[in-house]
Amino acid sequence: MASRRVGLTVMRGFSTSVAAQGKLVAPPVHVFGIEGRYAHALYSAATKEKKLEVVEKDIKDIQVLLKSDKKFAEFIVNPVVKRNVKREAVVAAFKKKNYSSVTVNLFGAMADNGRLNKINSVFGTFEKLMSAHRGEVLCTVTTAKPLDQTYLKELKTTLEGFLKKGEVLQLETKVDPSLIGGMVVNIGDKYVDMSTASKIKLYTNVIKQAI
């Protein structure tokens, strides 16, 4: 119920034609938290307006803007600045950039609701929705040492075997020496810890319980 209330609050900031359509478009993957609700509302509105790619481009441009204009970035998250002042600044800046009305209205609504401090989280969650929309399955493999290209190729082939038809693997590798050996795999909403560190922890707990 709370999620629906927030979603409707966000939708009120969008164009009348979009809000009048009522229900939010189902997301391609579940997202959570306040940032999830805003990102879902943005995805829904952009889908109804057939502007998903346009809004995605807007988001990428805004990310560049916030990195290059530190004063503006600090201004929109400053808790001392009144919400209506932030809204005017955000709407003016985004309209000047000729961003989609869907994008402008969402962030205007975020300013009204005092949620611009969540802007980067909303960006990340929206990117997750767009990735799922394209059939991309995000996979992160963390190992104690960098993987050589031969092993990486074999691993990618193995992981692709778990995908459904039409899905595309987006593989990211990370290094964490604390794992000691083995690997930790995050693929979609699944998590598998095959690291040496986790095994040592498991065996240590077993020994402690036995003593």
C-alpha cells in the first residue's frame, strides 16, 4: 500500500495524460526502497510515452552534468535550500537542456517531495530496470586474484548456460584478496559464495560448536 501511495505521488508530477492512465507499468525486474519507487514510476511513465531510450539518454546527460557542475550538484542536495527553490532550479536547468517532459516532471516531483538526495540511487535503479528491459542479466564474479583470459572465457560460457532464451550476460569481474581463493558469484538475484574464506569460516564455526 505504501509503495502504491508513493508511486501515485510521483505520478502526480507527470503529465496529466500519463497520470490519467492509472496503474504503473510492471517493471521488468523487482526494485525496492524509495529509489526503486521513483525509478519504477519513471520507467512506467517513459514506457507509456514511448520515450524509454530518450529518458535513458537524459539520465546519462544529467549524470555528466552533476559531475561537471559541482555547485549545482551540491545545491540540489542541500537540506537548507527550500524545496520550491530546488524545483524551480531543477526544472529550469533540465528544460534548458531540452530533456523529455517525463524526465523534467519526475525530478520536479522529487524536489517537491524532498527526495533529490536520492537522485544517484534513482539513476542506478533506473539503469537496472533498463538493463533488464533489454534482456541483460548482470553478473559479478569476485575472485582473490585476477582471472586469466582463458579461464574467464570458460567461466562466461558456463554462466551463459544458465540464461533463458533472449537474455544477454553482462559480466563484471572484481578482485578481493580477502577471499583467499575460490570465487563469489552474483548473477541476477542469485548469490553463490564458493570462496575459501567462506569455507574457513564455516569450518571454524563447526569446530567451535563441537568444542
